[in-house]
Amino acid sequence: MKKASAVKSRGLHRSRDLRSEYRFDYAKARPNRFARRARVKSVVVLLAPDVAKVFKTGESVNDALRAIMKAVPRRKAAASSN
């Protein structure tokens, strides 16, 4: 417990205690180019290499899956999943 109280009493200042290579220069920061995509509800799926050879884009994967969804009859949801 000595260590925890020593840190409190010392008044730890993060910016001074970090090594220079770990300090972030916010002047060089850029807006997050992926932020717009993150707002949209999506699921990330990793494709096996053999599947990725056939489906080069996410759009092609979605088109194939939509075709399968149309071809396969839907099952009714279980009563407990409401």
C-alpha cells in the first residue's frame, strides 16, 4: 500500500512522466476516417482464403447472401425470442 499512497502524494502528471516517444502531438491529429462507418450498425466477418478469392468485395458477399436468403424459406421465430 505504500506505493499507492506515494503515487497519490506525488501528484502524478501524465504528460511529464511519459517518455517522449509516447507523447502524442495533437497538432498532427486527423479526423477519424472510419467514424462514419462505425455509426452504421454492421458486423465484421472474416472470410476463409478460398472464399475471399471468389468474393472480392463486401457488396459481392452481401449480394450472394441476399440471394440465398430469398431462396431459402424463412423459419418462424421461436415464441421465447420476442
